[in-house]
Amino acid sequence: MNLSLFALALSTMIVTVVKEKHVTTDVKQSKETIIKISYSTTGGRGGNTESLDVTKMSTVFTKGHAGVDKTTKAMTSKTFWAQITNALDLKNFDKIKTSPGRALYDGIDVTITITTNRGTHTVVNGSDDITNYKLIKPFTDLLEKELAKQRQKLK
């Protein structure tokens, strides 16, 4: 009888440990971490380009016109990285529909790419999808503010 109780207790503990380990593993696997945020524009009558690449460590902005590129590089502040990564909900970002390119017709294509530990999320001309794009407005507002700051550095 005591042996049966011992076996039951042991099997219950094993099942509990296995379940707890499985839950812990699922939590670790479900955490998607942003590694890099890229924003680029291409096109327009002059064939202008702009790109902003932000990682936890650095911010690089490049502006190109008529084959001449100007670049600024700086360290990313911890505050800005926390703000911009916390402002972005990847589930909402993934809802945004990509629109056709405009660069061929003297328009400007805007591409936002989020690189994570799991892969890449990209949207081209997402502002056309008004309903879903407004869901990431706090994120795009921070991007626009940073772009303005970087443009000023190149003047």
C-alpha cells in the first residue's frame, strides 16, 4: 500500500515538473524581441532616398540625392530605444496591408521593416491602409520625430 502511494506521488511530481517545464519553454518561445527598426523612402522626381536604421546600440540615417549620400551615425539612447520598441505592437503592425509601389510613377515608396529574433516584418506604403496604420500611430510618430531630428543634423 505504501509503495502504491509512493508511486502515485512520484508520478504526480513528474507530471507537474514536465508541465511546468513545458509552460516555461512556451513563454520563452513566445517572446519576440525587436532587434532593428528600419524606415526608408525611395522615389520621387529626383530619385531621392532616405533610410533610418535604429538598433539598441546605434542610429544611422542616410539621405541620398543624385548619387550623393550623406550619413549620420550616433548611439541610440536607452530612453529612445525603450520608447520606440514599447510603442510598437507587432500584432497590429502585421495587420497593415502593403500597397503597390509608387516609385515607378514619380511617387515615393515608404518601407518600414522590423527585424526580430524570429524574422522580419515589412510593410510598404502602409499608410494607405488607414484603419490598421492608425493602430501604430504612437510608433510612427516617434519615427517621424527621429527622422526630423536626423534631417536637421545633415543641414
